Amino acid sequence: MSDIGAAQQNPEIGSSIETAGYRTNYHDVGTGNPLVLLHGSGAGVTAWANWRGQIPVFGQMFRVLAPDLIGFGYTSRPDGFEYRFMQTWIDQMQSFFDAQKLDKVDIVGNSFGGSLALAIAVNAPDRVRRIVLMGSGGVSEKVTPELEQLWGYTPSVENMKGIMQIMAYNHELVTTELAEMRYRASIRPGIQETFERLFPPPRQRWLDAQAQREDDLRALPHQVLIVHGREDRVVPLSGSHKLAQLIPNSQLHVFGKCGHWTMIEQRDRFNRLVIDFLTHE
């Protein structure tokens, strides 16, 4: 099937571009200032699954670019590819920016994607304008039992539903139909094998690898909006408090009755908050 035919059958497949020796699957919607959306690290995740409630809304005001990070989704995975935390994804995004001829971007990062947003800003500060972090890593924290369960996922509908219930405060959002859809995504050829390579135990080392030096966070010149769900069990709210204390030009917004799925559980309020932050002079 052609890329166009596949995309018509599966909305998670967008366009494709060469980056750092492999092809990155990405969505490109709207015009205006470039806004890059970076997804999290859950089993079966794709940029579209993570950001489907934001892409069409943000695309009315910005040029929205939502890539599948290598190791996830429909970005190609060369045989024998070696993943190097966090350099692999920094290299991918720098190559992606170059291929798209993007000098400076805004970034919205969810969870692992937030850690990556901070890593990009620390390594290439001139390429980033403003940053939104949502349930983000980036500071030293202990792996929670819930994150341990998330990264230790083994494929079954029951296990997928269990980790999705960890993500959401409102369990009514986690339907069997949704769990089955995400389960099917997690068992595509090679996906689970790659996922297990990314976060093998002991898992604390992979969370530590996402943390930035405190002096580097204090030196960030960017305006940063930090968003967190008060009931987040995957990434504790304490991590965002630390980020807010360290990053000088930051503001913290906490949603009550909200878990790790801020962009889903508080979609409309989250979207308005982000648009206001990115457009306010």
C-alpha cells in the first residue's frame, strides 16, 4: 500500500522525512509559527494517539509538527539501531528541524517528550523559543511503582487497560474499545521488542538519564509553561514543583482531578492555556 493509501486507512500515519539515517513519521498541519509536539513513552504510543485532541486545534493558529520519536509509532527502526539516552532523540529532532528548515520552534512535550524538550533546549537553546511541559520528567526523581508498571508492560488487553487506568484520573475514559485499540498498536511487528529494549530493568537509570543538570535548568533563558495533573501517579507533581523552582522564566499550572493525561482529561482548558501562553507577548 502507498503512503497515501496507508494514511487514509490509519490516521496515525502522516508524512515521512529522512532524519539521522532513518525516516520519521510525522503530522504537519496548519501554517504560521512552527509548534512541535513531542509525545510520551507509553506502550503503543504514537504522536497522533497522544495529540489527536490538539493537532487540529493548534493547527488553526500554528504550523503543527508532531513526529513519532524513533522507537515508537511509525518511524522506521533500522536493524541493529543503538538507542543512546537522550542523545538519540536529540539527534533525531535536530535532524528533523534541519530537514524542515526550521530555525526556531515552540515545543510542547508530554512526559518523556517534556524531558526531551528540556534536553533540546539545554543542548541547542537558540533553536527553541517557548516550551510547554506536561507531566514532564527532567529532574531527579525516583521511579514510581506506576511508572515501573508502565515501562514493564507486556502485551494483553487487560494489561493495556491497567496501564491506561494508571494514566487517567477519570477511569470512565478508559474503555475496553480504547484499550483494545492501543493493545493492537503495541503488537505490531517489532514494536514490543523495541519497547523492551528502551526501558529494560533496572529502570531507574532511564529516568536518571532524562534529568538535566540543575545549573543548566537555572540557565535556561526560555519562557516555560509547566502543566501537571494533581493526581498524576506516573510522574509526581513534586517534579514539576522542582522544575518551577529551577527554571527562572517559568510558571506552573496544576489541574485538579487530573492524572497523567492532562491533554485528554482537561483537553479544552489545556488547549486554551497553551495557546494563550504561546501567543502572549
